[in-house]
Amino acid sequence: MASVLLDKVWKTYPNGHLAARGVELAIEDGEFMVLVGPSGCGKSTALRMMAGLETPTQGRVLIGDRDVTEVPPQERDVAMVFQSYALYPHMTVRDNLGFGLRMRGTPPARIAERVDLAAKVLGLAAVLDRKPGQLSGGQRQRVALGRAIVREPMVFLFDEPLSNLDAKLRLETRAELARLHRRLAATMVYVTHDQEEALTLGTRVAVMNEGRVEQVGPPLEVYRRPETLFVATFVGSPAMNLLPAGLLPSLSRGDGTLGIRPHDITVVAPGAGDSDALVDVVEPRGSELLLYLRLGVKGEGPEIRVVTPPDLDVAPDRVVGLRFDRGRLHLFDRESGKRIG
């Protein structure tokens, strides 16, 4: 396996679109790095530059100690798994898994050995002689993963590989990927727009916005200590509440932006918290309630979201008190959007 480095990488397309703006990202040997951000943030462009499918306008791409900026994809020793399965429909699972090795002239005995091992790891041994049309969506995605595994590449690259699966299969395949990473101890780079996927899969997470990396760190660190307003609102569901810092003088003063996550607010009796609020909408979510409220006893203030236990006695148009966890408050500069303190 190997490390990956994007060294001050820029990418401008012929139509003038600037997809990467001086991206610096160091991925350690054996780690699971997730690039996450909204559509158009540059995460897939960054991945494609690692794969060699795009060439940087400026900057370098290194895999291990080797500068591969101008090296074609087939000579980079990376394996890429795409959103589409891209399986050969007329071939069996066994032949799909071994196709890339056959094209490289690998001896048949070695191909069989690698295919059998990948099938065992991914639970495909019983379907090796079936064709893709006879498989479920989850099985087809595992075949696509297996085709990458048999190559034993230095780096695995995943471009939103679970987005075509339904919710149940996404959860199952996500767990499969996590187990696969632990078993192979491989360097994996994974692109997704789903921040829940990013937080559950990544050893570290790189949050991207408008072609830049806004923050890199372990998932819990990025969630608990966002460095910018963008990261604060993009990571976490429901999104962080943002309020003018001077709105609640007992909590914060000045002209910055105060942030508090919905899970870090407790509903108490009116008058017993940091502010009263009028309940607007109660949204049951099974294991919890999501409340939409307006600050002030008449609901004259800004909207705020609060997550509570599912058995809380609350209803629309009722006034409640809100207590903020002072250890979980966040303050951001209003102009730059950067964290203060």
C-alpha cells in the first residue's frame, strides 16, 4: 500500500470552470480517507486526479514517493470503483473478477487464487458461476469491489459507489466496506456527498467546498469542532443552529455567529432555561423527536431546531424553555466564517 499526496493542486477546465483551488491533502498509508461535500465542490475531480483520469492544471500528485502527475492511469497501480457497477453482462462473476488480471497476463493459477480469496472475503463464493443479471444490486456492487481487490493495488479509489443502492443495501454495503478496510489494511479514498456515510466510514474526513479543502480530521473532531461555518452547517444532521451572538447575552456577546447543535439543547420548563421558545412543528423520528421552534414566547425570534427523547410531552403552539449546553457552543467570525477560540 502507499500514501497519497495532492500538493497544491489546481484544476481549470477548458470552459473556465475552476474545480480545484490549491488543494493540499496528505493521505496516510493504510488510512480510509473520505472526501465529502456538496455537488460541484471538487471532490470527484480530486479523486480523478489521483486516478489519472484528470491532469492538474498546476500542482503535483504523488503516490508513495513517486510523482505520478503525468503518469497514465494504467501505470499508477490504483483501482477505482465507480458509481455504476460497469460489469460485463455476458461474463460470470468469476470471469468479471478475473478479467483485469487476464488482460495483464497474470498466470491462470494466480488468477484463480486471487478470485477465490476475493469471493470469500465478500461473500460471493456461492454466486461465482452466475451472471450479473442474476444478482441483486448489493451483490453486483460487491463484484465491482472484488474486481478491485483481486488486483491488489497500492490505492483503492471509490467514487460514490453506494449511491445507486437502496437505504438497506447502502447500510449493509457500508459495513462491508468498513470490514474490508480492517481486513486489508489498505489505503482507501472514498468520495461521497452523504455526510453520515463520511462520518461512519472515514479514518479521517476532508470536507470540501468550492474547490477547496475546508477541514481535515477524524470524524468526531470535525463534528465536534468545525473550523468554519460551512463545515458546521454541512456536517451533522439536523444541521447546526446559527444565531447572532448577541441575541442571547447570557451565552455570548459580540457580533459573531453563535452555533449550537440540535442535540445539545435541552427542553425545560418555561423560564427555567436560557431562552423561551414557541413550538412550531413536532417531527417524530422513531427514536427521537425533532422540534422546530421560534425563539421568544410569541415566536418572534429566529427558528431553532432541537432533538429530544421520543416521549417528551410537547405540542405545536406550546411555550417551552431551552437550555443550551455551554460546553458545546461554537463561535464563528461573521465576516470570514472561521472559528473563534
